[in-house]
Amino acid sequence: MRYTTFGRRSGLRVSQYALGTGNFGTGWGAGAERDEAKKIFDRFVEAGGNFIDSADTYQAGQSEELLGEFIQADRDDLVLATKFTVGARPDRKLSRTGNSRKNLRTSVEESLQRLNTEYIDVLWVHYPDALTPVDELLRGLDDLVTQGKILYAAFSNFPAWRVSRAAALADLSGWAPVTGIQVEYSLVERTADRELLPMAEALGLGVTLWSPLGGGLLTGKYRQSHQGRLTDLKTLVHTESTDQKAAAVDAVLTIANEVGRPPAQVATAWVSERSRRLATSSVPIIGPRSLAQLDDYLGALELELSADQYDHLTQVSAVPLGIPHEANAASLNGLQGGVMARLDGPVVP
């Protein structure tokens, strides 16, 4: 397991995988029982992993409760991240959701109790809401940093313009900085290439990439069976709804056959290599529900795709960047072939 700093805005050292714990518990009707979750956690730490990702809402709070037990042996060497916005309780009341200072304070206090810890390393704002002013949110996060209840603040599932505005306002106000973003990313979901990842690179934000297997689609299992997240959770699932997604699955299966590895390892190896090539540090979040699935993810650490294999997967999964990116690229190409090509001497106004 290799390590990196979480972006350029912190000195936080994290492993090249983050262990997503949305499957720790059975509060959603599907997931890992306590003993299996403990095996997954222990195996991840034994492999060198130190970055653990959870949320108050995962398994209706059970994920945090289990982690509160598991982390005690080595709390200070682990980087523990959790989220607030949605709330842990099934009977979510008016004041128990959203990003208000009130819900922020209450959610963090309850997460600290479930996690059985005095501090949270990274607190993610799980989702944006349409009501809370960004300065209220940022000031509330800054208060928690000052109190030592959280160490770093970061945003999950936010559009790029909201993140960049928040980062600028925090810097100008002298509040705790926005240090990272969390976003879905895989061979069947690459729209973050348009704005979010370039923004993170420019601002020096750390990045965590969730669902590297596209909800299981890239394992190829849904071509033979409907068992899995598609039937258990019926959410956060991709299907072969477009020709491009089908082509991405085809490419993964073909390369898996070439290298003699499971398709899940090929898909994960591509995300890992993609992470290494991004200018900002980015970490895939793996979310195993069993020890066997974790071993599959860990096996991908030893898989090195050839340049041709990586390029083929990158090309087949690429999304159109849209306006203004494509128009700008066309204009710059024309400029480089015309005026720029003639600028071989001093420019005279």
C-alpha cells in the first residue's frame, strides 16, 4: 500500500485506498454483519490501509457504531472520515437534515458518540442544500476545527462552482480551508473530468473517488445474474443503458481475459492508475461487503495495466467535455497553427 498527502492544502497522510464502510451493518436490509465487517476492517489495516470513510446515514448509524468499536486499538494512526447532512435516524425531522449550523452541531456530536472518539479527521458535508448560506456552513465548520472536534473540512457530491466559491470565501475570511472533494468516478461515470477534477487540481484539493466499479456493473456480473446491489439496495447502480457503458464493460472483460484477472481488478486498476496520473492526489474508495471482495480490491494493487490497455480503457470511457472546453480546444489548436506558430521573435505592439 502506497501513501500520499490529502491534496496540497493539508499534510494529512492517507493510504492509496480508502475503505468505504457503507456495507458495515444491516440497517438498510443488506450489508455485512459485525463479524464479517471486523474481518474486512482488520484485513484492510493489515494491508497498510489507514483511510476509513463512513457517514452518519450509512446503515442508519450502524456503520459508525461498528467503527467506534473497531478503531479503538489504533485510533490515532487511522484517518477517520465521516459525513453529515442526511441524518442517521429513519424518522428524519425538520431540524435533523440539511447543512444548517444547528444540524451540523447535532450531527457531529452524535457521530462522535457513535464513533467513540474525541475527534473526526475529515468531516464531509455530504450533499449541498438549497437553503443554508455557504458562510453559515463554513463558519460552523471553522468553529468545529477550532474546538478540535474535526481536523479538516471537505465537500462531497457538490458541484464545482459551489466548492470553488466556498474555498475562496473560507480563504478570504481566514476560516478553516476546504481541503477536499468526494465524487463518483469509474469507467462508466467520468463526468467529473469536465469541471470537478480540473478544479480540484487547480485549488490543490484532495479527492476521493467513490464507486470505482460502477455499482458492480464493471464486474460483468449483471450479464449473468441480477444478484448484487441492483437487487439488494436498488440505488447507486449503473446499467448498460448506453452503448458507451456497454463498450466499457466489453473492454474490461476483454482485458481481464488477457491478463487472467477478475474484471473487478481491471476496473479498479484503471481507477488507481488514473488517480496516479491526476495532478492532484486522489484516492479510490473501495466498498467491500465481504472479505473475498476486499481481497479482490487488494489484488488490483498488484495489477499493472499495459500502456495500450490503459489507453484503450481511457478512450472507450471518455465523455464529451462540452462547452466551453471543446470550443476552447478548437480555438487554441487554430491559434497554435496560425498566429502562435509565427511568434518566433519578440512581440512588437
